[in-house]
Amino acid sequence: MRTSIRFLFGDELREIGEVDPTLTVLDWLRLQERRTGTKEGCAEGDCGACTVVVGRLDGERVRYEAVNACIRFLPTLDGCQILTVEHLKDAAGRLHPTQQAMVDCHGSQCGFCTPGFVMSLFALYHGAANPDGQAIDDALAGNLCRCTGYAPIVKAAEALCEGRDGAPADRFAAEEAAIAAKLKALQDQEMVSVGSGGRVFHAPATAAQMAQLLLDNPDATIVSGATDVGLWVTKFQRVLGTVVHTGRVAELRGIRETEAGLEIGAAVTYTEAAPAIAALYPDFGELIRRIGATQVRNMGTIGGNVANGSPIGDTPPALIAAGATLVLRRGDERRSMPVEDFYIDYGKQDRRPGEFVESILLPRPAAGARFRAYKISKRFDQDISALCGAFLLTVERGTVTAVRLAYGGMAGIPKRAAAAEAALAGQPWTEATVRRAMAALSQDFTPLSDMRASAEYRARVAANLLMKLYVETTDPAAETRLVGDRSLAHA
Amino acid sequence: MPDTLNTPHAPAKDTATGVSGAVHQDRRHDSAHKHVSGEAVYVDDLREPAGLLHAYLGLSERAHARVRSLDLSAVRAAPGVAAVLTADDVPGANDIGSMSLGDEPLFARDLVQHVGQPMFLVVAATRDQARRACKLARADYEELEPVLDITAARKAGELVFKGMTLKRGESSAAIASAPRRLKGRVAMGGQDHFYLEGQIAMAIPGEDEEVTVHSSTQHPSEVQHVVSHVLHVPSNAVTVEVRRMGGAFGGKETQSNLFAAAAALAARITGRPVKLRPDRDDDMCITGKRHDFEVDYEVGFDETGRILGIEGEFLARCGFSADVSGPITDRALFHADNSYYYPDVTLTSRPLKTNTVSNTAFRGFGGPQGMVAAERVIEEIAYALGMDPLDVRKRNFYGHGERDVTPYHQTVEDNIIDRLVEELEASSGYRERRAAIRAHNAGNPLLRKGIALTPVKFGISFTATQYNQAGALVHVYNDGSIHLNHGGTEMGQGLFTKVAQVVAEEFQVDIETVRITATTTGKVPNSSATAASSGSDLNGKAAQAACRTIKERLVAFAAENWKVAPDEVEFLPGRVRIGTEEITFAAMAHLAYMARVPLSATGFYKTPKIHWDRAKGQGRPFYYFAYGAAVSEVTVDTLTGEYVVDRVDILHDVGKSLNPILDKGQIEGGFVQGMGWLTMEELWWDGQGRLRTHAPSTYKIPACGDRPRIFNVNLLENARNAEDTIFRSKAVGEPPLMLGISVLYALSDAVASVAGHSLPPRLDAPATPERVLAAIERLRAEAGTAQPALAPA
């Protein structure tokens, strides 16, 4: 067992033995290190002013990801590298290409959001080659700017990527091997436990360690990316006793492709899971692109989204529609269940004390089945759904032979629309049938009114999404989508 | 050159031909390199003084209640707590209101009037401790009936400030005799500023009764005034300083008073430095926002779309106190004409009191609400007559030499809206695109497009005449470097850069020679808020005046010593020509110092020509007008109400720009902010008066992907302010926000397509997807097209 956390701050090794389990990276930077370049805009992971970059070992490479320092707990970055805006200038004091592009394109006005944008741009700069317009928008979607209207920032991103000539050419690229070596030296199979006085952070390295920890501490709070738990701390000032972090557990971090489909470890992030999921269900991939923004997707996990049990989480409806199952583990016992059975009532899931979500099995779609997911919110990016509908439909010779309709935001839990499914099953796939299913939805759901939408809007749109499904599956020429890859409408 | 004035400086090179950073040049923001490196210092980044304490505000949990008792014993006993302050601890006035009307206490005592109203302050060793301790307070409330929205306030009828009436001619007779008439109501929501840097103040006690307050404020002098009243000390004991804000948008014009006064009070009582920074959620619950309005209108017009008479009543939700709601509702009336001539007109305002946070200044200051209403009336007329709304707009534009008097009896002398709109109409291809959009819609049942061109005419000057003054302080050091200070504040708009350009231009020195310094009440007193788009107009002129004073002294000195006529002394780039001799500016500064010439000067400016009589509703409140227009094209999903902005073309008048690239930044940013107000930004209170959209997770400002897909922004060419403003430029801070109105009316156009453009869509704001879908459903129902054929049979 290791009783300290270790990480690189820039290229400097830090080892900390005494640390509050829920100390945020931002508070560590601003209050303890007095590194004030990184700003607090919202303390809930929604504005991006606190964006820092986390370097992770990826084979022999270092993968750079933008994350929200305001809700990320410092101990969860054990074994990683943290880069802030202060690390970017070179030894001669020259601005990094991302910084220079922002200056040249007049990308800052008040400047408060700027360090966050610079760090998102840094991650973009070190990301995939030749990003298109959508990739640039996605890289910046988690950073709010109230001054510029974004046009000059996007221009800076374009100039930066054009000037990159395929690969990044900065000192971080030049020093990548050295950083990778330093990171490699930080990886071990030890369980990490830091803290004292009933407030302890555990980061097990194996699933067996994790299982034992939870048997010993059934009341522990399980944390992956902390995209929700972070807010318990920053907004509600909750004091968490024992925290168990999933991020170092190798078995939970993998995606395994099998004959049956995908086995997604509970600690796989949205970003990591998206390509594999999109390969099976293209529109599920598009839905993931709309969950949070880049920073949130780099932290949040599919397992966390499922286990959290929020009625407005976006992956549960899609997983339910696709017929996914959940594997729960307690000690060495495992049980599995369809995802929809996990949700009992608002705030109540079928998770026993000491049990944790180990993986999610996403089956391959049956031949001819079509999957669609629609996320409805006031804003396309970085917004929580008013409602989310996910549908799996098989039509053979004009008749509906299989259908699963799942919704989020329409009830206290993510839920299938049984009455609407019944109205469709075995029926001819016609507009009249769809309208009957739309009417049947009122038996399935009695949605609430809140700040995101009224009950009337939720009910109306939930029904209209079935019409959208119908149009997309019957009229290959119809234009139905405003954002994302339009071809997904008719895939 | 006399021997006694020998100088160590070499003579200037003849090759110097230009000044870097002079006026009318693109010049990057003076702090850009510090913004991108994290080195730009905001109040929370200042090096913390030893012994710093942290404060946090305890807030009301009720919208309207008597406070029977407030038990703070557990708060006082909490870990780290150094002091707990209430209204009883205020040595001076328990009032932080901008207009000192006594209606806005620093701490509520017996009566709370909105959820989130401060009741007490906890001072502790850490911010976390202070914040936790706040939650331990136990208040016993006797609940009173709250008035939460305009509907309820209409009935209650209580005002926070006297309303205003603008009247010219006999509107009711003109409406009655008009060939066509219609009336209606338009509603529009408020808007949170969502400055990225939240409110913050750090107060440091000094000797005797002195205190220095680092405040994120647009109005250091008002903060100084309020702090001095709260502490019961003269203004000369209070120094307020701000180097920069992380955005403000009007939200730090009066709203910073509270945080500065509370921090200063805590510093006074504890004798230690105190910092106060609320969490974002608390910031949004404590501070005021843009006013939501309902406007009832009636208009008479002829068959050609020309307005003959119009009446409008403007009801605003002001919250629990006046703040600056009076001037804001006034400005709504001043802009209820937008660019249109109203022959006979009566406009009235009703600043309504509600048990919600006290609404405040926000970029446009009531003007946007006036204009949204004007454009609704135009749209209604267009639908009534089956005309393109653009033709109705053009039919009603102010004239030249006739039809040119506003409802407030000011003649529009600098009108260019017709020229500007015609240019934009052509350059944007408005007519062809409108036809193409109609064709597109005919073949697309689900996704409908819409387009609208809306104009902006915005009056420039504070309507409170005394605010139209500014001071500056310029030092030239004997090495030729220049220290610049003025009363304006930097919130990202580039004011500091522009004023430095003015100084560079005046002295003909490179802008790098000019050091820009933090705004402080200790250097320039009695400054106005940096607001009303007036920052460059006022402070640029004041700095220019200071430079000219120094230049006059230098000219007199040179003329005397070189024995030349004053007109033989000329400031050239980087140098000064005296007769046939040239020396560097630095050399001149050194020589002048040696000759005991004062090289420091204050400058002062007051806007000429303006006057305003509110009681009569007559005068010339505005020195001049800024103009602009935008064409927006949108696509709407008729199944969900979601939409995207496909293309925006803007042509905007900034006069002869001081800095075109910064002005373009203001226009782009202002447009997107205006668009956000009218589309996705929705303030939502629950039935208990609690704001439930109090953080970016629930309150959605435009994100990167919401910007127009195609965004063409151009400055009007050959534009020169008709008035003698600083280098003939025009104000640019607020006017572009109202270009965003084109998005609302483009959405409206798209919505109307579901009923074949036969019915007025009456789309209220914010046009969230929900409101758009509701308008679509209503039009379909009215037109009897509720079951559209969506897909081929």
C-alpha cells in the first residue's frame, strides 16, 4: 500500500502524503500553490475557465486531455501529469503557439475565460491531426466566453491547426519521451490510501482490491470522474468520508469486443468509449458527442452515468433501448441484469451495500435493427437534457417486428415506454401507427415541469420524436437534423 | 540649442515615419499577452496580504417575510469564524443603493424582500469556513404574500420609481382615425450577465479610518461613495481600485457596491484585510439582471404600412428596489422608436416592484426591450398587410429634414439608417435569400428556415446629464515614458487600449511608451460609471485634454528656448520638430524637466449640447446616435422547436473607428450576447420566488457551437461621426447587442411558415425551443394545419 499520491506538475514530481480526499485541483492550484492563472468561473464544470490539461500515459505516448480543475479531485490524478496555463511559455519566455494564435486572432477580451480556452486549444493541438470544423467546435464546447462571440477563438483554433503541419511542434512534443518515462515510473500496482481521521481516499489498482475495499467500507462514495460528485463538494459542501476511486483499476478501464458485443469497463470514460460504441450504434456515438463537453467526457464514465441513477443521464436511455446489461460485483460474487431493471425509483437503484458496477455489456444490434437517439435541451452543447429518447426498431416487410423505446427526463427514472411499444409491435410501420404510439405515450409518462422544460413540452416532444424516427426511417431525402453528422438520420 | 539644455539623448532619426498604436489602427488588446499566459491579474489573483480573512454572505430563504428572529449563535461558534456582522454593526447608512434612496439595505434586518437577499456576513479564516458557517443560521420568518412576476405586479401596482411618459401629438386620435389598427402584447425575459469573473472585493484597512478596496467594479467612484456612507467616513478615506474586470456588461455598475461595502465593513471591524467572493450560484441569486418586460401596444397605420399613431405601455419587473430601474425604463422608451418615425405617439413606463432580486443595468440598459417591442409592432403590421417586414421597416425610417423628430422631441440630425440598410440588404442578398428560403420551406415539412433584417439606432450619452463627464491624469516622466490614468474601467472592451492610442496619437509616440494603469479614485476623482457605451468618448477626450495641456507647455517652452514661433513646434512620430531642428520626444521631455516645465496634467471633458427634462419628456438626451443592421437566417426543427443560426450579416456604424479590430470584437460579441438573451437564456423562478437557473448548468448562454455558422461582420465605410467626438469615432459597447434582435424575428419568420405566413407568429422571448414549438403548434391550430403530411405516403 502506498500512502501518498504522486503526479507530475509540469515536469516536476510532486508527492503528497496529507491531502483532503476531495480537494479539487483548482483549490490546490489557487489556494495552496497560488497558481492563479487557472480561474474559477462556476465551480461546477460548466464554464471551462478552470480548464487544465492532464497528461496520461498511453503506451509509450502521453495523451493530453482537457479537464475541469474545479470538480476534479486532486488525488484522482495520481500517476498523471498536470499542465496549467503557466506551463506553456518556453524557457525563453515566448508564448506557446496556442497562446500566440489567441493573441494574433484577438481571441481575448476580458481575458478571464482565456486560460481555459488556451488549455482546451493545447489539448486540441496535441490531439488528432487535421481536425474539421466540428472537431474544433467540440474541443471548445466546454469553454464559455461572454465577450467575443467565439468567432476569433475559432479562428485562432483554425490557424493553430493549420500551422501545425500534421504533428505538434512544441517543447511538449519534443519532451514527450522523457515525460512518458517519468509517468511510467509513477505507475504501480499498489493500492493508494491517503488521508486520516475518517476521511480517506483509496485508489485501488485491481478489481480485487476494489471489491475488498467496498466490502470493508460499504458506505464509501465511489468516484470515477467526479463530474457529479464534484458538485456535491463544491456546491453542497458535503463532507465525504471514505472515497474509492475507480480510475486506477485496470480491469475497469478496458473495452473488450466480443462476439456478443462490447464489454465496457465501468471506469471507461465517454471519450474512450465513444469510438467503439459509435461503430455499433452510430447515433449513440452522436449522443455521446452531445453529453457534457470535451472536459466532462474526458472525466465522466459510462459506468458512473449508469450507476449514478439520475433520471436525466443520457446513456441509460440509449443503453436500455439497445438492450444492454449491467454486471454488478460484490466481493467475488457477480450478478447481471438488464439496465432498465437497475432503476427502481427516483434516487433508488438495485445496488446492494458493498456492490459496484463492474461493466456494461452492450449487445450488437440485430441485423436490420435501426437505432436512433435524440437529446433535447435548450442548448446543443454542454447541456443537461430536458428529455432524451432512444429507440431501437426493426421493420420487416413493412411491419414492426421488434421495438424498444426508452426515455430519460420523462419520469423519476430512465424508463421504457411500454404502452407506446405495444402500439407499434406487430403493426405496419405507417404514419397512422406512429400517431397511435404517440398517443399511447401519455399512458407511459407523466413528466414534471421544471427549469429545463414544462411537462407539456416534454410530453409533446417525446411523442414528436417518434414521428422523427418514422420520417428518418421512411424518407431518405428528408432533412431532419440541425447539428452533428446529418447522414446519421438515414444510416 | 542653448548649451545649458544639453541633453544626453541622441537626435531623432529622420526615418521615423509612423506611430505604432496611433488612432484608427488595428491594435491588439493591451493585456492580450497576459490573458493568454494567465499573468493578467484579477482581484482574486492579487497577492494576498498577511492576515487576510475571508467573508461570506448569509442570505434570505424567503421572497417576502418579516424576520421574527435570526439566531446566529451556531454561526459564531463555527470553526474559524472571526466575526459575524449584521445591520446592527453598520456604523453609517445601511444602504448600498446606487441612488441613495434608502431602499436597498446592505443587510436586511426586519424584512426580507427576495430570496437571496443578504442578511448577515460571516468573516472567517478561510472562505470554506465562512461559507459553511453561513448555513448554521436559523431565521424565523413570518411569511408575507410575495409579488413574483409582472402579472402579479400589474395587480399589486407598486412602483420602485416614478414612471415616465413620452408624448408627441395626439396618439389616440391618430390611432382612431387610421385606416388600420391593431393591438397586442409582447413579452421578453430578463438576462443574467454571466460575467466569467464573479463579483469580488478585497478591502485592506489603513491608518485612521482609511480603507482601500480592490473591487471588480465598473464604477469605482460609486463604490467609494457607498463604502464611505456605510462606514460613515468621508470619501477621502476610501480608495477604490480596479485594474481589470473579467467581464461586467452592466452587472458591475451598481451590483459591486454590496460586496465592496461588506468587505470594507468587515475590514473596519476586524482591523484585518478581508476578501469577499460569492460562489457562482450565490452571485446569480444575489445580483440583479436585465429586466424582463411586457409591452402593451396599439398602433394605427395605413395600407402602405406607414405608422400614423402609436401607444405603448412598458411594464418592467424591477425587483424589490429602485437601483437604476428608473433610467433603464426611461431608456426603453427612448428606444421604443428604434429607427422609426412615429407621427403621434404616447409611451409610458411602469417600473414595477416585485419580490425578486433588484434588476439592474445590462448592456443596452432598457434600449433592447424598447426595440424588441418596436420590431414586434413592425412585424404585426407586415402580417396584417401581407408585406415583407423589411418593407414596413423602410416605410417608417426616420427622414432627413422631415419626419425626423423623436418621441422625446430630439431631432435626429445624423440619420444614416436608410443608407446603411440598403447597403446591407444588397450585400447580404436579402431579397434573393428570402425567396430561396420560401422555396426551401415548401419542400421541407420538418426543417423550416426563416430570415429577418432588423435595424438599430442607439442614443449615445447617459440620460443622467451629470454622468457625461470624465477626468484623466497624464504624467510624462523625464525619460519620455508616459503614465496614463483615467476614470474609465477596463472590463475587456479594450477601453485602456483605445485611450492609450489617443495618447500615442497626441504625443506622436509609439503606444509602447504609454503605461496603462489601474483605475483608482485616488488619481481621478468623481468618475462616472464606465457604462452607456461612453467609455472611449468620455475618457478619450479627457485624456486628450490632459495631453494637450502638456503639449501646450512643451510648445511654449520650446518656442521660448529655441526662439521660434509656437507654430514652428510640431509633434512628429517619435520626435519633435522645433523650427528646423528635430529631437526625440524623450529628449524633449528631459529638456523640459531640466527647465522646470510641469509634465503632469489632468484632463477633463463634458459632453456638449445635451440636456434632458424628464418631467416634461423633452430635450436632447443624446449627443448622437450609433446605427447598425443585421440579417439573420435560421433553421427551425418543427418537431422539437430546436434551431440553429445559419448565417448572419452585419453592417455597423462606429464612425471613424479608433481601433477597427476591437470594434469588430465588440460587434461580434454583442451580437451573440443579444442573440443569447432572446433565444436560450431563460431565467426561471419557482413558485416560491427561488431562481432555479442560477448557474451555467441550468442557465445557458451561447456556447461556441451556437455562433452563426456564417458570420459576416463589416464596419460601415466612410462613416465619420457628425459630432466632434474623439477622432470622430462612435461608441460601440451597447448598440451591437441589439443586432441580435434579428435572430428573434428570423425565428419568427420560420415559425410563421407553418401557417403559410398568413398569421402573425407573435413569438415571445426568450425563444427557447419550447416557446418556438408552442408558437408553431398555436399557428398550426389557428390555421387548421395541425396534421401536416410529414413523410411521403
